[in-house]
Amino acid sequence: MESDGSSGLAKSAALKLSEMGERTKQLGTAIQDPNRQRRIILVIVCIALLLDNMLYMVIVPIIPDYLAQLASEQATQVQVVIDPNSSVNRTSKDKINQENLDVQIGVLFASKAILQLLVNPLSGTFIDRVGYDIPLLIGLMVMFVSTVIFAFAENYATLFMARSLQGLGSAFADTSGIAMIADKYTEEAERSRALGIALAFISFGSLVAPPFGGVLYEFAGKRVPFIVLAVVCLVDGFLLLTVIKPLSNRTRENMPVGTPIYRLMIDPYIAVVAGALTVCNIPLAFLEPTIANWMETTMHATQWEIGLTWLPSFFPHVLGVYITVKLAAKYPNLQWFYGALGMVMIGASSCTVPACTNFGQLMIPLCGICFGIALVDTALLPTLAFLVDVRHVSVYGSVYAIADISYSVAYAMGPIVAGQIVHNLGFVQLNLGMGLVNMLYAPALLLLRNVCQMKPSYSERDILLEEGSTGLYDTIKMEERKLKQKGLCATTASNVMPVEENGFDAFGGGARSYSEEDSSGQERASKDSTCSVPGEADQRVTMPVLEKEPPKGNVLPKVPIPDLQQTLSTYLRCVKHLVPEAQFLKTKAIVEKFGKPGGTGEVLQKKLLEKREKTANWVAATVPVLVLVLLPFCLYEALE
């Protein structure tokens, strides 16, 4: 009986282990699904951004009070050692110590943004070279170390080191995280939505951190808030190692070389966006270190009112993100307008801050500032990725390093410069100046009004043709372009207007593209080029062999249509060598869904066959047959 019972227990344990193994296998399969994987990646990145911004703001209610306690203890010890009974000039010494403490707090707060500003050019280049996942892991590790140091630091030097380390981690985590979102979400509407979610987490972290830190510091001590954030950071890093597996990921081997950051910095459109990101964040960065003293002086605000100053602004910020994402999906050509409108709102709200006389009135302009920042960030961050797509190479590390530099400039100046402006000019003049700068900068975004008309530049195709052209058409077009750039093509030189490298005429406002997609059908079909190409006369283009139909009398046979599955398999074989593995898996899943029995592919193929039967020539003679056969699928993939 005992043996039967033990064997039953063993079978039950084996069955449970088998079920656990099966569930683990199913979980692993589900994680490898491209759509689910990029959602998990979005969660990982959002947690990293939430942590970074909570660490940035959680010290606001903690560190000033903690440093004041340390200074008071040191002053007491010094007083006891020098003269226990002396009280001469104690008031003047306390005033000097308070001024020194304010300077120390300002430098400590700014050290994170300053180091982030210095490291970002290097981190952007590093991300472009090694990919997005390893820098994100490095950033999380550095943030974990800095958080632990914050928890156990007991002097100013250690706190300064922890704050600076946080800037180093942010330079890697923030930039690689935003760049990873832009890389995984390639369709513009999805990209705007994903970046909007990330911005909502950034806002939530910045606004909820002060009350979170203040409550835990009051009731549990200085270490507890930082230990909680360190545990969350550790969990996020473990999730990153489990899902993305950055140390064994080989997708970087198939990625193109990104555009150097210095070339992106001199791009006029990217420069306009970067300037807007800096200017729109100046009011927030300058008000955070100055508004508390102003509230105490003018409206005699209580500590709880000061602590909750920015918390209500979270809701209009999220609302602004939501509205901008919806508008961008419906009217994507007006991204510049949403940004300009946001800057005008920020300017108007900044000018009205000094007129407020109580806490309730102050909430209105602060909510207006955060709503405007949401409009600007949500509209312009996806625009940076689009500009890289159409004007450079689709690698996003450096361009989002530039965005991070823009934010860092504002937040590095805030704690240091804002106090001096208030001391020398006044709080009213500070707000009027910030509002005026935002309103004056808003018209600069008019330069972006034709960005949506841009078409992809040569950069991606140049990478594919670096090893030499494989067909007569590619060879002729590459040589034509080289001769045009050198001014050697006489037949077309008179018709060419001065345009930029990407084919966009910034002064005329019109969109031009030299891409092969804009070439006319006659150019593709013609064997005579406007510019001669030596040594290419004997090359032939290899075209797929299609089954011919017997002619009926003197009527030419209709153009045949290849089999759907044959077309899709050929497409997958071609695209496998051109995209990273993760992107290929996503494309393969879309292809399989498109070509399954009874799916969209069969419906479109049937309609194409019906059109062929009803018309004498279902396709223009100047357009390659293979391109039009793939057109329905390309449209479907774009809509996905």
C-alpha cells in the first residue's frame, strides 16, 4: 500500500512538472511573438523611464531637509568645540550657512543633468554601434547602483556622487529606451502612440515622486524610498535579461551604420525640433527650484500645498498626450502645428503664474504649462524619428541623444540659473521672460510644415548597393546620380534646382525626391540613358520566368499573374537579408497571416485575377510586374 501511495505521489509530481514545463514552453513561445515582444519591450522601457524620473524628483522633499540636518549637526559640534557658551554673531553665521546650503542643493540637483549633457553625445554614438538593448541594461545597472548609494549616503560628497551616477545611467537608459521604441514601432501612428505612453510614464514619475518620497521619508526614514526604487530597478533589469536577452542578441549584426551625431546636429530640421524641446521645458525646469519660496513669501502656502504643487498637473499632461496622439493619427501633417500651439500655451501660462494669489489659482497656469509640454513632446519626438527615416539612416540612438541633450540643457540651467534670475530681477520677470521666449520660438516650427511631404532619401538604398549594383537599372541610376552631383549630365542639369541631399527644398517649401520610386516609367523601360554608363552595355536584367499563354489569333496574350504563395515566399527570401532578425520575424508573421487560406491575400489575389480577365492589359507596360503583384501585400503590411 505504501509503495502504491509513493508511486501515485511520484506520478502526480511528474504530471505537475510536465504541466509546468509545458506552460513555460508556451510562455516562451508567446514571448517570441513579435507583437507581444514589442509590447513587453514597451513596458520595460516605460518602467525604466518611470524610475529615472522618480529618482530625479524623489530627492526634492528629502535632500534639502537631510542636508540641513547634517549642517546643523556639524555646526553644533563646531560650536561646542570652539566655545560652548558663545552666542556672538550666531545669526550672521546661520545666514551664511543657509546661503551655502542653497548653493550646495542647487549644484547637487543640477549635477545629474550636467553629467547627462556631457555623456549623451558619446552614449548616442555607442547606442548606434552596439544596438539598444545592451545600453539599456547598462543604464539600469548604473541607476541601481546610484539608488543604493543614495539610500546609504551620509555626507554631501557621497550624495553628489550618487546624483552624478544617476545622470550617467540616464544618458544610456533614457536614450536607448526611446530609440528602442522608435525602432520597434515603425508605423507612424503606432510610434506616436507608443511614445505617448512613454511620455505619460515620464510625467507620472516626475509628478508622483515628490509626495511618494516625502511621505516615506516622514514615516519610514531616508533609506526606504530609495530601497523601493532600487528593487523596482532590479526587477526591470531582470525582465530585460529574460525577454530581450541582450547578451546573446545578434540583431545588431544586420543593422546599418547610423548617421554620426555631429551630422544630425547640423540638420536644420532636427535643430529646430531640439530647440523647441529645450525652450518648452525651461518653464518647468526653472519653476521647480523657485516656486516653493515664492509660494511661502506671497501666499503663505503650507508645506502640504507646496508638496502637492505639481501633482494635479499630471492629469492635463496625460490628457495632452492622449489628444495629440489622436490628432496625429488623424492629421499627421499637422505635427508642427500641435507643437507650436503647445509652445503658445506654455508661454501664456508662464506669464500668468505671478498673477496668482492662492493655491487654487496657481493650479490653472501650472496645468496649462504641463498640457503644453505634452503637446510639444508628443508631437515632436516622433518627428525626430521620421526625420531620421527620410533624411538619414533609420538608426535612432544619436537623434534621441540629441533630444536628451535638449532636455538636459534646460534642467542643468534650472537649479543654477533660475535662483540667480529671481535674486537679481525677480520672480515676475523670470516668468515673463520664459513666456516670451516660448511665444517667440513657436513660429520657428513653421519650418517643419512640409516635413510630411519628404520621401525616403538614398541612404538606405546606398547601404544595399555598397557591394555593387546587381542589375542594369541599379547601375544606370547610381551612375546617373553620381554624374548629376558632379554636374556632368548635360541633358538634365538645366532642370535641376538646388536642393539638399535628401531632396527637400527648404526655401521653396516643396518636396523633391531623387529616389528611384519617383522615376518615370519611360526611364525604367528605356534602354538609352541620358548619361552614358561605360562598361555596362552587355549587362542584362534577370526577370522571373512566367508561364506564357498561347496567342488567340493576332491578339497578344494577357500579362500573367504569379501564384500568391510563390510571390510571398520569394518576398520573404529577399527581405530576410535586408532587415534585422526581429523585424524579419514580424514580417514573416504578417506574411503568413496575409497568405493563409481564406485570408486577405487570397481575396486580393482573386480580385486581381478578375481584373486581368476583364481588361486587355491589367498593368501598365512601364511598371515592373513583380512590384505590382506585391503592391496589395505592401499596402496590407503598411496598414498593419
